[in-house]
Amino acid sequence: LKQGRLFEEVERDASIIEQESSQSSDKQEAHAVRQGSSPLQPRQYKQNKKTEPGTSKKPLENKECYNCGRSWPHSGGRSSCPARGKKCNACHRLGHFASLCRSTHKTVRAVNPDSSSDSEEHVCTTYAHTQAATAPPRVVIEVNGVPIRFMIDTGAAVSMISSNSLQGRLSRDQLSKTSMKVFAYGAKSPLSLLGQLNVVMTYNGSSSHETLYVVSGECSSLLSFSAASRLGLVQITYSVEEGVNRLTPSEVYPDLFKGVGCLKDFQVHLHVDPQVQPVAQPHRRIPFSMRKPVEEELERLQSLDIIEKAEGPTPWVSPVVLVPKPHDPEHIRMCVDMRCANRAIQRERHVTPTVDDILAALNGSVMFSKLDLKDGYHQLELDEASRVITTFSTHAGLFRYKRLNFGVTSAAEVFQDTVRQVLNNIPNVLNVSDDILVFGKSEKEHNDALRATLERLHASGLTLNVSKCKFYQQELIFFGHVFSNKGVQPDPQKVSAILKASPPANASEVKSLLGLVNYCGRFIPNLADIAQPLRKLTAKGEVWDWTDKHQDALEKLKGKLSAATALAYFDPGKAVTLIVDAAPHGLGAILTQASEGDTRVIAYGSRTLSPVEARYSQIEREMLAVVWGIEHFHIYLYGTKFHLLTDHKPLVSIIGNPHSLPSARLERLALRIQQYTFDIQHTSGSSNPSDYLSRHPVSCKEKFRRMESAAEEYVNFVVSHSLPCAMTIEEVTKATQGDPELSLLKKTLNQGQLGTSWKKTPIQQFSRVAPELSVSEEGLVLRGTRIVLPASLHRKAVQLAHRGHQGIVKTKQLMREKVWFPGMDSLVHKEVKSCQACQANTPVHHRDPLPILQQPRGPWKELSIDFAGPFPDGKYAMVVVDDFSKYPVVSILHTLAAPTVIRHLRIIFAQFGSPDVLKSDNGSPFQSDCFAGFAAEFGFKHHRVTPRWPEANGEAERFMRTLKKSILASSVSHQEWTVELQTFLLAYRSTPHGSTGKPPFDLLFGRPMQNYLPTFPVDAPPSPAHTDAQQCDARRKAYNKWYVDTRRRTKSNQFRVGQQVLRKQEKRNKFSPYYDPNPYTITKITGSQVTASRNGKTTCRNSSFFKDASTVQAGHYEDQTSMPGIDDEIVPSQEVPSQAVPNQAVPNIPRTSTSQRYPQRTRQQPGHLKDFVCG
């Protein structure tokens, strides 16, 4: 109590001193309000918190409300504040006035020492009048074990805390006096300090002894730059003067690679089917020798807040299986058998990026990074209702997961969608399966995306596994494609299993091979003819004899199968099937997809068994094939439901039945694939296409595909140790002494014999350089300053010079600097040419002589077809070029499926006719059965060019380059390329082609094309065909005129310009008059076309639409049902008056006293009445 009163007296004295000072009327604060925080609650509310026993509570008197500016507290309570519900004109938020808006805030920028003799420091604050400023960072730091929220200000040199923040948190007896003076920006008097505290500040495991200065009143706690640096909160990581620097994530974001994170403000809910009866499985006894490691693992998981003790009723209980860690056998990894629980957990459906999406996003990128979340599932917290189904039993009791655990059937979809939401709106970032891909078309673009991604992950509370992350990669293999700065290429690993398969050894293996070919090669043309030599080997009584023709047929089949598979795209939205098989010495797997009723192979896989695996029982080998096949194609199968086919029927009951009790090895293998969702089916061994791959596996030393990097390191180790060691002078001296040629050469040189006398001797090859040769004191032969090597060291010297795998010229230059021997250039050439590593990475620029192709017999006889795209809008362009006239036809497609291509070709053939030959590449639309049927229907020959050789389809490829240039130009000018395409085609078709010298349109249609430019008419004699057509047309038209005029008894109209007429009108209903009662005046007659006007409106009709109205009396009638014609025009009438009257009619038309209803005709007396007098 005494300490509390002392503390109040100190505050009261400081308040009096502050009132008597000459401090500016504008109150200065040494803290900054975080922009975007809600201003609804005044900061004074913090003073209402309860204080610790033994401390006093300062009354709230003469305070100012931070929302309305009036005295606080209000008489009517918080609800009576005038600013309550009002909108601020500055930040447009509710609850405060603009004059007190804190979004225009003060930010501590720097601390400068004062020039006075006292111990003073200026805390300079500036006003940031912007709504878009980044909110200052705030962290919770333990001060002497008490959590307090601080704002980090890198410009401040002292750390401060308000006196109100100390109430109920820190002991006041630790407060000591200070002579330090702290000034706010622009203030003339220092802030009121009550004293200082020497405390221990702790953040994320880092501790530091710091001094806190206590400010009277209420303000935010401020953390200085030095204190933030010592606690690891601030680091200088990047300088703008350095340009584009590569980011070191582990140094910039050290917390991002520590421990297992947890996504903030997010919980996963598992949808459990209530109709499924809960199952509490029996506890599986844990051996006494493993109980201590289990207890240590349970304590570790509890300390990481991953699991917790299960309390209360537990309807779901699953057993655990203990597996020793691969690199630490003394420690174990616990796997929960969730097979029973997964029957009740319902899967969630989320959109997964397709291969086309990935290709469009990553195409053109030159830098890549792949991020891996540390124990990814464990970073997502489960809600309370979802934890019950994860309960598992141990000897230490029942536990349940607080985080998403491995083995949950819906974990993959949930994890994929959650990570997608975390990384939303970050450009150049893509998460597929359990990988996060960062890419960029430049290193700067990649750096920006990587930095934004790491910032987002760090802010979300997630952590990464640094050992599995790959940063700044120039090549990325993903979804069966290789992305690099060279573009997008198919992954050669997709077809390595089929290309490296060994030949069959007997007729049974040939049958297995043919089964694979028939299943996977249904799109291969002439398959029966290619496989015929192999099929003969399976005939009954045929003697086994594998010859060159059989080997050639096998290689052709391999090439056809691999080519079709390399072009196949994986679509996550279509059904996926995995076919596996195990043989005594190998495993095989084939991944297929169904598309439009057909099955296409996505990838092949096979590997040999290790000596230990070869001793497994058959069922264990089959189970190993299932596990290996799923993990081998993990990128395709993770997060999607697929079908699994095996020819071992017992596996169906073991994998499909969670209550089965298999052996320990089978159980551990089954637990490795419980995170995948699939249904298993049995197929007969004779119809299993992966049988041949398992019997002829690809030899591989790695046990699993994910250990591929370790295998690569081993290969590099072997290669590096296979290189020769460095060559020493002593070694050369010893070898020279034992070389008979150099010994004779030294003796000859010491005797001073001339080189001309060396002919027909063993040293004759040295005669041309004899003047340059000498012998050193060590007994070495020198050519100038270069050592002449003995024959025993020639090859070793070349190998040493070629260690860097330089080319022939560079290797020669390196050797010429140090050594020499006869035939050195030829040996270097031979060794470099035989270097396997160099040959595998040296492109061959060989080109065959350009052939001269014969021009087709005429237009539209031979066509070339190709595709361009996809363009940014996802569309494709199908180009068909006439090889004779070079006339192009371009169709816009939304997909390259064979039915779509055929539909557009039907339209083109309907306009121009079908060709004799259609030339294309080996794209998937042209290898389908429906396209072959389409070719047979129209009777043209389909010619596919050589694979991987676009020059063979030169006409289409050359036009494609021009077309793409036009489309790129339209995108630069911000125009729709589909619209500008027609403008380009009009110009291209009417421009003389460089090959023919004639416009394509002229050659195809036999006439010039009219375009935007004027054309001078040239009188050319018509062709005989045109003349015959004109004459035939004239005769037909004359006959039609005679026939129609005779049947209809037609006659010419008698209308004249200026005559009044009635116009026939469209009948809107049965009461509408036949003619418009208001007359028109004829203004123009052209043949049978009559133009009339009325009241400024002009109409044009055939003469049959008008009738004479010269006898109609003047008047105006309104027909409510009549409407103007769609081709009538409102124009000012200058030829006739606006209103027609009878006396304005043509004067030579006779007028009668009575109007006649019908037009009159000339009446003539019939011939048979000529002898009679008629009245």
C-alpha cells in the first residue's frame, strides 16, 4: 500500500510539472497508431482493467475522448458519445470524427541526441498524411515474463512504455529515477518520464537486457531499433543500390525455417458421415523395448502442440504402427492406421490446376524455386469437432491430434485448397499437390514473387523445410514436363522404362510384350504390320530364334509407344488408372487416363529389385509394386481418386479391408499409401500390360524415386574418383627413362646429330621439330618450354586436360601450354569424340541437303495443316495451306481434340472441296481412329511427316511464323487478335507469294482479289468457260421471262414521276387496309423499282406495290395499325410538295367523274363476234 501511494505521488508531481511547462498546445505523442485499426474503442478503456492487489487505481478525471474530443467519461456512458455511429470524412470508418482521426498518424522515424549538457535524446516524429501507408509492425514480447505488445520503430534509440501499461503487470518497486529527457518531434519540452526499468525482454527464444523508459499517461509501447535487433526482430537484408540480388531465405527469414508452424486464424473441419458406425479398434501391444522411444515421441508432439490427451468418451480409436526413422534407428515415427476412420471421412472437392494451366503459367520462365512446408499437414489446426476421429491408443493412454494428421483421406484436398487461399493474389506462384512453385520470366520477377511468397508464409505462421526447398533453379521437372529457359519439353523419364527395356528371352515374354503393345499402342498406325515378325515367334511349334528383324521390330514398337506417350497430357479432371505388376527381379507400373472412351498412356515406370527385395514373398513383392508405383507417380496421384489394377487377387482383400491383419512388412507398406484415395481391382495376368515392364525392368540403384538426388550425388562421386590424379615431374621423369624412343632421342640430342639423319629411325617422327628439342637436367625432353611426354602418359595427359569437358580446340590449347608429343592433336580429337558426357551434351548441327519438292498438279490437291497456340485467351489457330497456291485458311479452335479438328475440316472441305493429300505432323488429333475414318470418308491420303522434324511440314510452318508475328502485333496494339486475323488474311491472300510470284487468291480462284486498294479495270478477253456460262445463262433467263410473262399476263407499269400513288402496306391484323390511305408522290423510276415520298419520308418498292391515286380526294387518314417499313428513310423532299392534292397531279392523265375500283385495260372484241354488232 505504501508503494502504491508513493507511485501516485510521483505521477501527481509529474502532472503539475507538465502543466507549468511551456509545452505546445498540440499534444505530442511518442507512439504511432497502427493504420487500419478500429477507432471505435478509446484507448482510455484500458484503464478500466482490474489492478493487482496492493496497487491503486487512478481515477478517470479531466480526460478527453479520442472519438469526439469532449471530456471523458461521458455522463451517459459509452453509448452517449456524439461520435458513436458517425462516419469519419477522412478514413470513412464509423465511430469517430475526422478531426480526431488516427489514420493520419505520427510515426517515429529517428532519435537524435540533444546538444545540451543533460542526458537527453530527441524522439523525432513525422506526420504521414496518407491512407496507403504500411501499418507499423507490432509484436508481443515478454517483459520479465509478462507479455506486452510493442510497436517496432527502427528510427527510435530508446524503448518506452506507458505508466498505464504497468498497472497490474510489472512491479512498481523496480522503477528507478532517470535524468534522460525524451522529446517528441517539433516539441520544445521533453515528455514526462516517471523513471526507467531494467528488464529482461524475451521473444521467440531470444533474450536481452534492456532499459524501458516509463511515460506518464497512455501511449503505445515503443521498441527501439537496437532492442529489436538484439531480439532478432530487425535485420538489414537488402540494399536498393545493389540492383537485383538473390535472396537468402534462411538468413532473411530465419523464423520461417524453425520448427513446425501453424496457420493463423484457420481451423480445418473434417466432414464425418454420421451414418457410419464409429469403430474403436483394439489396442495393439507395444514392446517394452520401444515404449521409451514412444513416450519421447509423444512428449515431442505434445510440446509442438500437435497432439493432446483424449478426455471423455472416445467412439473412434485407431491403433498406431511404429516405424524406425531411416537415418536414426533409435528413434521411431508413429503412424496412425486410419483405414477404418477414413470410411467415415467424406472427401472434399476442390479445383486442381490442369497441365494446360501449368504450361501456360510456367512457359517462358527462366528461374524457378520449389518450396516444401515442414510437416505440411501438421501446420493446419483441426477444430474441436474434428479431433475425435483422430484418437489413437498407446500404452501411455489415449491421444488425439490437434493438427491435421497424415493418413486422413481428405487431407490432400484440404491442404491443397488451404495453401491456395494463403497464396492467393500473389503473381507467379502456383501450388500443385504438396509443392509450392515460384517462377519468373526474369530473375527480378522471380525475386519479387519469392519475396512476396515468403512474406505471406511468414505472416500466416507457416514454416518451411529448408532441406527440401530448392531455390533459384534454372530447370524444373513437373507434371511430366521439363521447364527451363529453353522452353517446355516432355520429361524423358516418362518413357525411359519402355525405351530401356531389354529384349524378350522366350515366346512367353513375347506374348507379354504384345499384350503391352496392344493395350498401349491402339493409336499407333500399322501396328499389326510392325509387330508381325514378333507375333510369328509365338506360333505353336515355332523354333525360338531372335534375329535382327525381330530386334528392329522391337525398336520400332518402342519408338512408337514412347512417341505417343511423350505427347500425352495429364488432365486431373479425367479418370486415372494405375496398373502395377511384380516379377521375381523387377517392378513395373503404367499410368493411363481415359479420354472420350479411349485409354492413353501418360507414363511408364519400372525398376529392379534389390537383393533383399528379391527375397520377398510374392504377395510382398506385389504390395511393394503397389507402393512403389503410387509413390513413383506421386505428382499425378496425390489429391485425386484413381483406380488401381493388380493381377494378384489376395492384395484386393488386404488393401480393401481395413480390419485385415497382414504381416508387419505388408502393414508398414499399406500405411505408406493411406494418404492416397483409390479403389483396387483385380485383372488377369494375361491382360496386365505392365507384366513386360516388370520382367524387363530398368536397372536403378536408388530404392525410391524420392532418393534420386542421393543417387546423383553417388554418381558424381564415382565420376570424380574415376578421373586420373595430377601428373608430377617425378612421374614424367621416371616414365621418360623407361621409354625407348625418348631414351634414344636424348642420346641423339646429346650427341648433336642433325634431324636430317633421323630418317628411317624410331625417332623419325621428331625430325621436323628437331631444332626445338632439348634435354633438361632432370632428364626430360623439352620442346621449347613444353615437356615431351612419353607414350605411356599420352592418354593420361589428355584425360587430365579434358577434366573440365572443354571442346577439342580448348583441350588442345590447354595441352599446348604445357606438354607436347607427336600425334597429340589426333589423340585429343579421338578422346574428346569418345567422351560420353561430352557427346551427350554436344548438339549436332548436321543438315541434309535441302530437297526440291515437286509442285502439286493443281490448286487444292495437296494441303498442309498445323496448329498455333494456345494463345493467352486459351484459343488455338488451325492453319490449312494449299501447297500449290499457298492459299491459307485459318480456323479458331478452343481445343485440339480430334472431333473438333474434324468438324472444322468438314467446314473447309465444304467450301473448297476435299484434297488428294493432307500433310500434318504427329500430333495427337492426327493419330486417332476417328481421324483415320474421316480420311477414308473423304478419300484423301493422310501423310504424317517425320517426328521432331518441323521442316518436313514447311508450308504450314513458314506461314505459322508470319501468322504469329501478326498476332503478336495485334496484342502490342491492344487489339483483339481474332478480329485482326481477318485483316491479315485479306492482305496475305492478295499479296504475291515469294515462291510463286502470284497472289494465292489468284492461283486458287483464277481472278484478282479486291482489297482496300483501288484497282484499275483491265479489259481482258473472257475465258471460253465464262463465255459459255454467260450464253447459257442468257438463254435460260430469256426462257424464264417468256414463261413467267405468259403465265402471269404481265405488262409494263404506267407510272410517271410526280404521279400520286397508294403504297401497299403490311397487314398488322385483319382490319388493316390493304393500301396505305395517305398517297405518296413518285420521285424516281428505275426499271420496275419505284421511289416515292410523303412528308419527307422516302420509300422504295417494286411497282407492284403501288396503285394509281390521282383520283383520290385530298385528306389525311390515320391507321393505328400501320407502321413504317424498315427500309423507309426520313429525308427532306425537294422535288414535290409535302402534301399531295388532286390539282397537282400529272395533267395528261384523264379524270373521270367517278372513281374506279380496279385498273382498266384495253378491251378488244373477240374474233368470233366480228360478224355481229355488239352494244
